[in-house]
Amino acid sequence: MMERSPYRRDRSPTYLRHFVIPMRIVLFLFVAGISLFLLKSCSPEPDEQKLFTSMCGSCHQVVDPSLLPRAIWEKRVLPEMAARMGIRAVDYNPANYLPPGEYELARAHGFYPEMPTVDREDWQTVRQYILDRAPDSLTLPPVGELAPLEGFVARPLSLDDRDGSLVTYIGKGEGGLNVGDGYGQLTRLAVNDRVDTLPGLRFPLVHFTASGTDSLLLEIGNIYPTEASNGKLYRLTDGNPEVVRDSLHRPVHHLQTDIDGDGQKEIVICEYGNYSGVLSILDPDANGDYRYRRLTGTPGATRVVADDLNGDGLRDLILLHAQGDEGIDVLYQQPDHTFERESLLRFPAVYGTSWFDLVDIDGDGDRDIITAHGDNADYSNITKPYHGVRIYTNDGSNQFTESFFQPLPGATRVAARDFDGDGDVDIAVACNFADFGRQPDASFVYLERRSPTLSFRAATTPMALDGRWLILDTGDYDDDGDVDIALGSFTLNPAPVPDTLARRWRQSRTDVLLLENTLEATR
């Protein structure tokens, strides 16, 4: 069960009383008889290999047994896998790990079948195969040195006087920062430290597009994993939110842009969902309304970016999806404005892929992909050596190769910009599930590019300890001509932290850490 949060429960909203962090689940949702992970070893027996291949089909990326300790496989992951296939372990009840009512809803949608979907003997073979190859523990890399952060001034900002912090959105606002929180409140933090309360919603506000009279507010609905569809998209008109679309399935991100070039803006919505999910689009019509379309039936849709990836003059959609089948896909726009989906990258389900940025990091004129891997709130909450930041370089034909890996436990957000104005791309990283025992100040890391090759200097600030950074955004928040970094703290989290840090977060009352770039001041 989850650890007791440093956040005082008697002051939290009702929907947070049974909080589970809204991120991807380690296991894929097994349906229609496609129920098992594809597992590999160095020299599997032919019969075993055939069994694994036939059971997996097209589920998701390979998950090697060596990626998790044996005890976690045995006590948590394998029993859940079995339950998803209709095989119930005597000492395991999946309902005990879900918020009230969710197990019944999941069963109604077919995600915990009454009857086995695979042969029990085959399942026992697979189970033993995993346990025989899983290690006792994972070997962690040495703790790397973090240099002092240069070129930024750290400013802690507070939204209110509540214990803990529930920041769920950060973005550029007029004259400062717009901040959304777990109470549904939108707040503007001005450069002069003025705090303005803007329209509020009922549930957590997870995304805001500020564009004058056409500003959009996205409300997630249930912040914990659910099959209920009670998220909403609002338009902010004369200071009052009006519903544009309701019954969204845990939406977490949206994109408002003219995708098809007809002069009207479409709205693409990442409905993260839980066991199921959707990437949807709202097409404007002649009456000022929208037509709802499903682009993919993809659980874990997290972030979508529009870009002409293949250079044909049409804007494509680049999508990050998680919830077991972790990967980044492109939806190539066709001349008739439909989309054809193609996989760009796939990751093992334990990578916890949380965010990506699309940028030309090697200067060859095409788009490369930078990813953050570190969501760690599900079945295997341990420090993982394969979590961190990866750079995938593009060969010019949208074939991507991993060219760089920076181990950073718990990395959840990444942003790549030329922060220091020297002509190359640097990287800022927020790590909500950092290795707080061994290196707590690595909850924020700035990777400064040091050479034409992919070589970086890792740095941080002592004030990184003032919050538990879930989200990160960049922009010229102080209007001085350079790019600043803003971090949002989310301390209500099931993963344990040292008591000293929990106390510091309560006492600091820091909701946002603004790292003001001093580049202009030093020129």
C-alpha cells in the first residue's frame, strides 16, 4: 500500500483521499488472449522461445527478467500479470491495490477476466522462466558528481499556505507564470511576486493554453488511475470557463493548432486513461462547434507535438504513449487530412517513459528525440539503473538510434533549449522519483553542452531540495530576452522519501522554483 504522504490528508480534496499518482502502469493491458510480456534470455530453450513468441504477439517491447529483482517479480508483478489473464493467485487480490470502485469498473471492461485466457501450465512455465533469470537485486551506477548551477538565479515561489505542494501545470503567462494545481485552481505568478487567482475548476487543472479570448483549460477529472471518463476541456470566455468537451478519459495534455492548414485550429487531446485511453481530435465546424474523432485507441497518451516530420508540407503528430506499451509514434498526415500511424521508438514497460522533446540536437537539419524515463509509482518502486535521459538521433529518414544516455533515477520531464546562448542545445531535467537516499539534489539536473559531441556537464542548485519536482517548463518568464526554467513541486506521492526531506518540503512551502536565466545580465 502507499506510504503516508507528507501532505496533510485532512486538508486535501476529497478525490485525493485515495490518491495514486497518475502515471503509466508497469504492465500492459492484456486483452483478447494477447496476455504476456515477451521475455528473452541469452540462450533460451527452443520450446520456451516458441512459447514466449506465440503468447506475446504484438503486445509491446521486450521486458527482460533481469530488469527487475526476483522478489518484485514474484510478489507484485507476476501476480498482477496472472490476474490480468484470469489466473488468480491465492494470496493476491488486485482490488486491494485499486481505489474504491475501480476493480469493479475494470472487470466490467474486461481487464480482469473471470476465466483464464492462457493455459495454466504454460503460465507456470513462463512464471518459472522469469524467476530463474531474475537477479536478487539491481546494480546501480555510481553516483555522478553534480557541479554548482551557473547562469541562473533560483527563486522559490509559493501559491498558498498549504502544507505540501500539488502543482500540476506550469506555463508562460502574461508577465510571469501560469500555474495550475491539484485543487483545480489557476494562478498567475507575476515577476514582481504578485499572486493573482484566476478561474478555478472542480478537479486538478493539468494543462492551460493561454491565447487571449480563445484560452483553453484542461481538467483531468480523477487524478488517480481510473476507467471513468469525467475529464473536461473548457474555453475561458470573459473570465468564465465554458465546457467545450466533457466525458474525456483522464486527459493530461492538449495541443491547439491549425493542423490541416484550413485557417481553423484543431484541438488534439491526450486522454491518458488507465487500462484504456485515447488520442482524440476536435475538428471545428462551420457553426463554431467541434466534431470529436478518435485518432488512436492508445492508453497512456501523454504528450503530442505537431511537426512536419517527413518534409512533405503537411503537419504530422508525434505522440508519446505509455501504460505498458511505451513508445513514441508518428501520425503522418495524408493529403486527405487523415493520418497513418508509424512507430518511431519503443521502450520496455519498466522504463517509465514520461516525456519527450523534439529538437535538432546534432545540428544536421532534422529532428532528434530526447526522452525522460523515470515514472516509478507502480508495481516496482525501486531505483532503476536504466532510468534517465536518452538522446535518439535521426538519420535523416526518421530512423532513430540511441546516441546518449545519462542515468538519472526518476526522470519525469525534460526540456532541450540553448539556455546559455552558445549555439548548441542544453537539457533541463526534473526527477520526481530521484534517488533521494543517495543523491537527493539530483531531483533537478541541468545538462550543459560542453562540446560539439554529445558531452554534457551535470549541475544543480541546493534549492532543488525545496520541492519534489514533477513538471518542468521553459520560457522567458521575466521578459528579459532569454530562456528561464520553471519547476513545479508535487509532494503527494506514494514513493517513500527520507523524513528529513519530507519535513523540509512541509516547512519550505515552495510550490514553484523559478530559475531565472542571467545570460542577458552578463552579456
